[in-house]
Amino acid sequence: MNILVIEDEPSAAERLISLIRQQVTVTVLAQPDTIKSSVAWLKSNPAPDLIFMDIQLADGLSFQIFEQVTVNAPVIFTTAYNEYALKAFKVNSIEYLLKPIDANELRAAFAKYKMLIGKPAPDKMMESISYAMQMLTKRYKERFVVKVGEHLKSVEVNEILFFFSLDKTTFAQTTDGRKHILDFTLDQLDGLLDPSRYFRINRKYIVRIDSFKDMISHTNSRIKLLLKTNDDEDVIVARERVQEFKEWLDR
């Protein structure tokens, strides 16, 4: 399969290509990083089998590419924002992946590509629009019911700074420093929390974007976090998650 990767962050492009090659055998034809270079490449080369396209490029939104050249290939958009979903499906998009890219979601995207590639255009359009609407209406967890003594209490997600696991128990720590036991694992919480606000930094912690008061360079290219209302000195962003963590902060 011949693919084109349009991405203006070299590290993000490198990670995406690595994830893609774990799924399928591909030849990366080119890696343009701007609207201008993407248009130039598409005008002067045969269409690839599939295009991976970041939405926010250095010189504008990649939707401008479609205004300047006919794109004769299906597109999988990659972005840190979900507000462009509906617009993405008005062009050639068959999938819309939110950064940091999840390997399972990428696998599902390739499965969808294989399924759709042989279908007539109307079928592709209807399935794509349906998926776009799902993306726009997806709801994340808004509150948790916790036990406080003999009483039950509803805790708003907005009150929770971070989640952590200790001795096979999951806790939610709120802005007032209180810890509440949850009937969820961190793996389950990963799919329930808004990824634009919460990030899984390691096996033990999921942190909110404003939950830490300092970040410190640590050994082996890792990052140490000093969390608010927390005395744990070993809150470390796992080395394999550092690049995604930086992209999450810098989205």
C-alpha cells in the first residue's frame, strides 16, 4: 500500500508511521508538512492508496488543500481537536483519529478502509457522515457516584484532579485533596474521560491537564510531575508516553 503522510511535526509523523507499519506493510511516498508542499506533490504525482492528513499545518488548515487540488484518494485525518469532524467528512475522509493516536483505533481505521474501498461512493458518504455525527455527539463521563461513610455522593469530573491506582484499588483525588474509591480500573477510565483534559501518564496515574504545579526533567528522558494536593514524589511520565504527553500539552 502506498501512503502519503501530511504532518508538520516530525516526531508526530515518525510515531504515526511507526504505528502504521505495525499494522500493515506500506510505502511512504512522501511527507509534505505544509499546504503548499502538499498541493505541489498531489498535482505532480499519481494518487496514493491512502492519505494520512493532520488538520492543523504550519500554514493553515489542511482543508485548504482540497480547495486547490483534486484529491483522488481516501483520507484519514489526524488531529488533537474534535471540532473539525463534520467538516472532515465533507471531503474525502473515511476516518477521523484524535491525537495521541491509539493503536487500536488505527487498526479499526484500516479495517474500515478495507471495507469501504470497494463500496460505491454513496455508501462511503453515509457511513462517514454517520461516524462524524457519533464523534460530535460522543459524551464523556461527567460524574462518579462514590461512597462517603454510609452515604453516597455524586462527584463531578470537574472536581477531580487525577486518578491513581494503589494496591489494586482506583482512587479519584479531588481539588480539595480528598480521595474517593471508584469501582473502575484505570483501563476502564481511559475510555470514559475526555482525552483533551485527561492523560494516562503511566500504569498508576491519569492526570488532568491542570493537575500539576511543576514538571521536571527526569532520568532516561522521562518527566517528573509535582501534582497539586499530592505528596507522591514518584509521579513519572513513562518514557514511552513522553512524546505523546508533550503533544497533548502542546495541542
